[in-house]
Amino acid sequence: MERLMSGDFDVKAKHSSEEALQKWRKLCGVVKNPKRRFRFTANLSKRYEAAAMRKTNQEKLRIAVLVSKAAFQFIQGVSPSDYNVPAEVKAAGFDICADELGSIVEGHDVKKLKFHGGVTGVSEKLCTSIVDGLTTTDSDLLNRRQEIYGINKFAESQPRSFWIFVWEALQDMTLMILGVCAFVSLIVGIATEGWLEGAHDGIGIVASILLVVFVTAISDYRQSLQFRDLDTEKKKIIIQVTRNGFRQKLSIYDLLPGDIVHLAIGDQVPADGLFVSGFSVLIDESSLTGESEPVMVNSENPFMLSGTKVQDGSCKMMIATVGMRTQWGKLMATLSEGGDDETPLQVKLNGVATIIGKIGLFFAVVTFAVLVQGLFSHKWQAGTYFRWSGDDALEILEYFAIAVTIVVVAVPEGLPLAVTLSLAFAMKKMMNDKALVRHLAACETMGSATTICSDKTGTLTTNHMTVVKSCICMEVKVVDQPTKAASLVSEMPVSAVKLLLQSIFNNTGGEVVVNEDGKREILGTPTETALLEFGLSLGGDFQAERQAVKLVKVEPFNSTKKRMGVVMELHEGGLRAHTKGASEIVLAACDKVINSNGDIVPLDEESINLLKDTIDQFANEALRTLCIAYMELEGGFSPENPMPVSGYTCIGIVGIKDPVRPGVKESVAVCRSAGITVRMVTGDNINTAKAIARECGILTDDGIAIEGPDFREKSLEELLQLVPKIQVMARSSPLDKHTLVKHLRTTFGEVVAVTGDGTNDAPALHEADIGLAMGIAGTEVSLF
């Protein structure tokens, strides 16, 4: 054995070559108990694995070293000072190109931003001003800006032609089966009966296929045109921009790099840009990054990306890159357009057609086999089994024609046409009712809706608010007309009027501006607009009040705190805080009040009861109430600290009217007669919500009105008893709305349609007309 191993295989006792060991293992491959037999022999497979792992680790280490070395060399040797302005950008009058702006914002490159002089330096290189915005008087400069930096529009796919829809309609499985049947029927019919007689069935099938295809294609083509029109309408997004020194409203698609945009809670960032100024800005970047935690944007982190949303605060931003150069535009460019999915009804009916086709094909084959077997039996009995003639061939062809006829009759050629026509007519009917149908599946399910959960503000009401009542200095006054508001000033103490105007004009998210026509215009939310109109009717001057103080800290309104506030530094010295918000919340933070003489007195039990009764009275009259308060900060204040939560002095309470839309009551009555329950889900005061619900006919005697916090505290057993009776849910959060809808759908089997006003929960339904949104046809509900 040793001689054999050393002579033929060159296997040494130690340090043998891998080739020799592998050769020996192949020769001794079939042995008993190989693991024990070769336990003292090198495991070549493990040796190869170890060598490969060692090589991989070495490669990784080498790459890491090279990357670290390259990064170090880049940091040391390449700096923003190496940036050179392209010749075409320089010739156009700018000092920074679009790619450089994109790298600054997308890369959050603070170093590059500092090199270019910060936001102010970038604005100078873009030939704009962070105060007055772009200057559009020079049309040549405007055109050059568009050529260099582009426009704020995304590349869209080309509209599909009608013949593409025809081709797609031909891909239906049922139509394919019918096409094969038509072809076979034509061939067999012409062969057996001649051109005129034999082509009738085949031509009929072809005509039915063409009818189905063209009806489907025409319906889909018209639907695509309608959706394109809807998309065009959806893109009409207006945003507040400062241009030529004026604050004005502008479409987001007209924005250019250098524009100064004003953003508030709920706004979507229209393009990539840089933070200029603002307070407590939180940006939700989950649409881009997937991270649920909001990002704080300030002067240290000034980068704002398109497609993200302002979760809290308000600010001004300068547009840096637009259109396809933004991060959102690049993301959109990577997405391919998906085809339209079939509706559940179409899927089921196509499945039925396929099953019917298979069954028909099975019986056709069986019939053909039985007929042919009968022919063979007859010839066998007649003794002519081996003699075939043309008549026999024609008879077999007739049998085949019978089988084809069975398949043709079994496959329902009218089924695709019926489905297409039903969906098309349903969509058309909903469109005639001003119901915007995004998916055809909605046409199948809306007829089964049993519950409508509707928001209040902007949906059931007009969303145009006006201060109609006030309780200032503990006295209730009606101020629904400018003359009554003016007379209120003469009846109030001067000090109280001054505090009230100071709070209205400084503690606000709105603004009073002068447009290009020289007319005064109020910008802001409906509530802010109502308060500013009230302040102007009292004889206040917005600009004078803003210039009389210096804002130290601003805490914008959000749904959690349900109030907003500012801290300001007075010119005569001292700090003062103003707050306003939900009446019961702000009033709970007050321990003093201004009386009818203008004196500050402690808020005793009698005064508290009077103010609470006033709040309830306003709410019962369907008024939205806001409490306004202030406090002197004698101990100083640091902007890093939160605003005080107690110790305020109540200035007064105002009641804001938001009238119900015309036709809402009638629409709710029609819904109720059709067996559909309408529920109001709102964030307003429960008394206000109940008053509006009674006016609309939503709240009945056997219904329940509940607040969101109480709803959240209920156990599952209590909810099972409570949910079917809830008709009004006030002070509700988005989670409360979701929970209510979830219970209605899963626990009680309701088909729930949700509608909103677009300002909080449903952006696509901005100022939706509930009279149209609840249009009823028979028992069908047509909703946006």
C-alpha cells in the first residue's frame, strides 16, 4: 500500500499536495464509514471554504482601507472652494448652478452651504431677496432662470392613444377563447356549408368580439381622459409666495429657484429649499425616508425636501431646486406607471367565463368523441372500417362543427360586454352626480354603503367664519356687523382694547397684506381670518401692532395642545405672553380676568361659572369659541423654554359662526330614508358639534354625542354597546376616527364612506359640497 501510494499517487505522510489528496479521495470514494476512515485526513472541502472566507475577509479589509484612504484624501484635498460656476450659468447672471444647489439640499451639506454664504449668500447668487422675493419685472432674467434651473413640473407619461386601449381590450381571456372559436367556426362552416351559409356563426362571434372590444376601449379611453382632467384639477395647488415685495398666492407649478414660500401646519413642501425664518418647524419626511419621527428644521438644519409635510410650526423657505431635480422628482422618475387593476367583479366574472369555457370545451370533446366513436362502430359493423370516402370525412367535419358550436354557445360572449357596460354606466352616473370616481371598484361598493362618517368644518359647513358674539371684560355683546363691533370699542376700557388688539394681531398664523391692486387682503385659515377681520373692525392696525413689539417665541397651534401662543418683548420694556385656543383649555390655564372696569381681578368661582355658561351658550348656538388670554413674564423668559401653561389673565371669549351649507339637511334626510346612517366626526367642541348636527338632522333623540377622550377610555364591551348609537363624536383625534370606522367595519359589518374637508384629514376633498357629495340615486350613495 505504501509503495502504491508513493509510486502511483505521490501521497506523502505530511504536506501532501491538494491534487494528490483529492485523487486519493476519489479513488477511495466508496468506503464504509468514510467519516471515521478519513478522520485523520485533511478535509479538502472545509479547507476550500476556509480559504474562500479568508480571501473574502481580506478583500473586505482592503476595500475598507481604500475607501477610508479615499475619503480622507477627499476631505483633505477636495473642498467647496474647488467649485467653479459653469459658463452658461455665469452668462445668465447667476453664480450657482442647479446641480450645486441640489447637492447642498439633498446631501444636507452644511459645509457647502457655509462656503456659499449661507441662505443669504445663496439668495444673492440666485439674484433674489429673502425679504422681497424674486423680481419678475425683468422678463429676460425670468426666462434665463427657467432655462438654467427648470420649472417646477414633473415629467409625465405620454397619454395613451385609443388603439392602445383597443389592444389591451383584446387581451381578455374570454375574448381570446371566443376569437379561437370564431376562427374555427369560420373554417368549419365554410368547409361544410359554403361561404354564405357557413360563415354566419363565425361572423356573429367576430361582431360580438368587436362590439365588446370597442365598447371596452371607448369606456376606458373616456375614463382615462376624465382621470387626466381630474389630475389636472388636483394639481391646482395654490401657495403663498413673496414676489416683487408682495405676498401673493401662486400655483406651485409656477415656483422658481429663489422664490420665498410661506408654509404652515399641514402644507406640503412644494420643492427642495432652504429654511429662511420661522418658529417650531417640524417636518414629516416619512414619505421620503420612511422614518416616522419628525425632523426639526431651523437655521442649523435648514434643508427642506419636496414631498414632505409641515407637521408643526410655520416658516418661510427659499426654493433651491424645482421639478425633476428635486429629490421627490428623482423618486418619481424611478417609478414606472402601473396598469389599472381589474375590479373584484371583473375578476370573478372572468373566472366564471374561464370555468364555463373549460366545461364547454370538456363537453365538446366528449360529444365529438362519442360521435366519432359512433361513426367508427357503424363502419365496423358494416365491414367498411378500412374503406373511407369523402362523405366520411365531411361527416367527421360536421361532428367537429357540432363540438365547436358547443364551445361557442358555452362561452358567454355577452358577459364581458355586460360587465363593461355596467361599470361604465355606474361611473357615468356618479360623475353626473359630481362624485369623483378614482377607482371603478367604487362603483360596485358604493351602492352598499350603510354609514357615512363626515367631518363638520368645510364639509357640512361653508368654512367661512365670522366673529358674531364676544364676551370681553365679562360682558356679552353681539358683533355680527362692523357697526356693532365699532360700538363695542367705545364701551370697553382702553387698556382692554389695547390688549385684545395686541393679542389678535401678534398671536396669529394669518397676515393682513396689501396686494398689487392696493387692496387689503387677509391671508390665513378661516379661524385666523375671522379673528383678524374682528380686530380690523375694532379699528386695529395690523402693521402697527406687529411693529410695536418684538416676537421672542412662537408656539403655533397644533391638535395636541389645542392652543397657540407667543412671547413678545415690549418696546417700553418687559415680556408678555399671549395665548388663545380651545375655550375650556385656555380658561383652565387662567387665574385672573379683566372686569368691565378694565381692572385685573382674581378669577373666582362666580366668574368661572359665568364664563363657562357663556361658552356653553355660544356652543349651543353653533358657534366655535376661542378664549384669549395673556400674562406678564416678570421673571424673564428664555426662548429655549416652553411657554407657561398656567397663570394667565383672561381677556375674553369670542364666538365664531360657520354656517351650514345649503342642501345639507335635505341630503341627510335622503340618506336616512335610504337606510344610510350619517355620523359627524369632528375636532370641535361637543356643544358646537351637537348644535350643527341637530341643524343638519344628524343628531336624533335616540343618538349619542361623545367626546374623543371619553371614547378612548371605553372598554371593548362598552364600545360594542356604544358604537352603533354614536351620531356625533367631538374633540376627536385622527386615531379616534380610525378606531370608530374600524369598529363599524369589522365588528358591525358596516360599509363606511368617509368624507372630509381637506383642511385636516382628506386633502383631496377641499371645500367639498356635501349637497353634491351625498347625492342619492335610488339607494346608491355617491361620494367623493
